[in-house]
Amino acid sequence: MPRSPAIRAAAIVSAVLLVVVGWYLGSPLFIRTTANEPLPTAAASSFAPAVTPDVRSGATTTPSPTTQTSFSFRGQLQYVDALHNGKGTVAMGVTSSCCPVGDRYFLRFEEVAITNAPDVHVYLSPDRGGKWNDATSKYVGALKATNGSFNYDVDPSDAAIYKSVIVWCRAFSVLVTWADLDRV
């Protein structure tokens, strides 16, 4: 008994749709992205550096700015389940220049490996233990990569308010991993 063209077309459309949905849901588990950003540098100061004349050669020298990076809080990414987990360090710190005007506060993911998922984002939470609440958490940004080291700029007051970093899949409202931040 021959099938009608409408039934064949519906079967083909259904098969294509099934493959597309399957790829959307399953592919993030296999796709890995890597970012390797250096530690942040202090923000540029509005003051021009002093120029010093060198009497021996007649040239002028500009002193190199001194920057110092220190971490106030640090935590380890945690295991949620076989599909949702992370490894590596998350730290909150500041890079300071010689002048207080140039301080830069940041959140750093250091040598991490995080399970991928669709639509993954980073939040700061006032709670510990992977608890996340949209009303009390602060949005930091989309996850830059699943592997490597990368930074996010944060406000100086965030360290006093937020106790953990949450990596959250918005598409399925699922916790991917988290890190409780402890004072260093």
C-alpha cells in the first residue's frame, strides 16, 4: 500500500525536528570551549606618569607602573551530579596600581573544567551550598568558556554581600556547579 506524499513529508519534517532538538539538548555535553585570559591589570589611571630625565644619556625614562594582585576570597567548584559539575578554583580579588584610582575588582575562574549546558550563566549568591535565588543573586555574565582561566569585573562591595559563585543553566533552570567563597 503506497503512502501518501503528505505522510512522507510529515515523517521527514518530524525526523529533522527530532534531530535538531536532540542536537540542541545533547551537544553541549560534548562541546568544550577554552579561554585563557591573564590576570586582570589595574585600570588606567587618569594621572600621567612622571617622566624622569636621565642625566647620563640625556634620554627620559618613564617608570613602569607597579601593580599588585591579591585575592580576598577563594573556593573550589563542586560536583552536583554526573551531568552537572565543575573542577577548579574561583577567586575574588583586586588588582591595585600605585594609585587607588586604578583598582580593579574581579572574579577569576582559574584552570576550570565545567560541564557545558545550553545557556549557562554566572551569578553571585548571598547563600552557600549551591543555593540560588533570582531575587537575591547578582548576575555576573554568560559563562565565557567551559575550560581554562578567565575573569569577570565585579563591584568592590560584592565581597561583603555574596558568599558563593553559581554557574546556572537558564534553559532548564539547573545548577551546573558552584563554589562557596571563603576568606583567604
